Amino acid sequence: MLTFGPVPSRRLGRSLGINNIPPKICTYSCIYCQLGKTSKMKIQPQIFYLPSEIFIEVQDKVKKSKEKGEPIDYLTFVPDGEPTLDINLGQEIKLIKSLGIKIAVISNSSLIDQKQVRENLMEADLISFKIDSVEEEIWRKVDRPHRNLSLKDILNSMLKFKENFKGEIITETMLVKDINDNSQHIERVADFLAKLKPSLSYLSLPIRPPADSWVQSPSEGVVNQSYHVFKEKVDQVECLIGYEGNAFAFTGEVEEDILSITSVHPMREDALKDFLGRANSDWSVIDRLIKQGKLVESEYEGHKFYIRKFNKKR
């Protein structure tokens, strides 16, 4: 199957996935990848499927979704490998754009220094770039890239691409305990994001079984600190820590709402008290969530923050 969904996506609303790369062909073999280690490392785009083949399957899935009353916000290239390895990606985007739905590409950004790849991405409405590090040594530890890739070229080309791209750029940074989660490293990533100016930056954690079993998520305190460092440089920052709640949905269920919001944004103590007041509730709710192991208290710059506790079990 070349399509899947539509599925709920915190990044993209209701997303119909397009799997334009066979498993597991990639430019990276990330230590945290939920799909396991890369079986075929490649950096030269090639043909995997005919554009017409992808278009027909997407068209059919869109039609069936409409018949069932299932909305689709984005048609998203999010395959079992790096989508820009598909030499026909640009042609496929142009074909499926005729369906009148926005197009997103979730990329690890590794091939953005190739002119053809930049041209292929130009027709997309939204691109998500992975930026796990801006330091060569750490990048090689976390993402384990193809030996012929250059981080400096990738970062410079991303900035160059941004100058001409008319669509929306978001970023995702995966934090791995004791590898790329120290404050100095996070500062340097944030400095680069300040130049790139994405509309939204995500901080992600390896919440699913990773390619390397030793990989762990950093503590909630580190995530809270990283969030605030990013927030100083980027307008919109969100955490992706695995809670599939309905973020920002004020349902009237106080505990659910708090867990939903704190899975995306750490909440400061005064903001949480204000929220509880508006919900006609009190601090006992927070004490109960902490006691149940669902919420964690941490500090940043003299203020207490509360963040959804995430499951680190493997």
C-alpha cells in the first residue's frame, strides 16, 4: 500500500500518508528510529514508483475518505525512508495538487543541498525539516548519516532554500538522553532555528521502541529547560512527548485538559492556578496527578513548571 490513513496528526490535523519509499531505504540510520536500522543507505535520488501509480492510489483514497465523511487536511509524504530520495517527488506533488488538498513533506533534511531535491520540494505547501544537531560529531552519533553527507552543507542549504520557498517550514528536534540534550547544545540548535525562522519547532522524544535499545528520553526537567531555550529564539514551540490527547481542547474535564496541554507546553505554576480557577477547581487536582505519576514538577529560571510525565519504558 502506498497510502495510509487519514490519521490524526498533531502537526497536520487529519493527514493522509503517502509511502513513496520502500522500507528501509534512507540517508540516515538514526539511533532512535522506530522503524529499526536502515537496510539500504542511499543519497542519490532514484525511481521507486511511477508518479501515475502514486497519484491513482492517492486519488482513490481521497475519494473513499470523502464518501465516508472523513476530512483530510494534508496529503503527507511520510514514508518508511527519506521521501526526497524519490527522484519523481516534484512530479508527484504537482499531480496530487490537482486534488485540492495541501501537500506536506516530512523530511530529515539530509539531501537539501542537492539542487534537484530543492526544486522537487518547491511545490509543497509545508515541509518539516529534522534538525537534531548543528554539530558534526553529535549529528553523526544521533542520526548516523551516510558517510558522504556534510552537515555544514545541509544547514547552509536549508537557509538558502528558505529564501525562495513560498510555503511553510516547521522543524523537529529529537532529544536523546546524554547525547544531544545538554543546555549548550540546545542553545546552538536554537541559534540556528533563529536564522531559519520556522513557523513552528517541535521538540520530540524517543517514545517508541528505538533502533538501538539503549536510547532513552531525557528527564522532564531537561525537556522543560529545552522548551524555554527554544522559546527564546522561535515564536512557536511545542513538545511531542507521546500523549495523544486533544491539545488545547477545553472539554470541561479538568484533568484531561491539563494533561493535554502539558503534553505540548509546560505550564507555569501561576498559569496553572489561573486555569484551575477558571475551571472552578483547585490545586488538589495537581497533587493527585503528581501522585498518580501523570504530571511532573520542574523548575526553570526560578519558576515552577508542570509537564506531562512520559513513559520511558521499553
